[in-house]
Amino acid sequence: MDKLAERFVDVMHKYQALGRDIETMRDHLANYDGRNSVGVRVLACILSASELVQALVLTQITALGEDGKR
């Protein structure tokens, strides 16, 4: 598998992880009774979003590098 394809797979995995964290937070908020903090759920979403951004940037860098080789 070439490097760009590997990057796309990584992006897809990070996207899926963010989706799971958002769904978990949504479920937590739907059942929120005031006793549990939502802070950890929010931080998990922020972390997943940051990891997705990183994967997207690395994908763009790889794509630009491959364009320069052609």
C-alpha cells in the first residue's frame, strides 16, 4: 500500500473514533442527571478531533509530496 493510501486509512479510523466519542457524549448528555461531569466526555471529543486534524494534515503533506514527484 502506498503512503497516501495508508494516510487515507488513518484518516478514516480517526474519523470513526471521533464519531464514537461524539455518540458517547450525546448518550451521556441524554441521560445527564447533574451528578456526573461532562468534562471528560468533552475532552475525549477534543482529543479525537485533534487526532483527526493531525491525520488530515499528514495526509495533505503526503499528497503534496507525491505531487512533487510526478
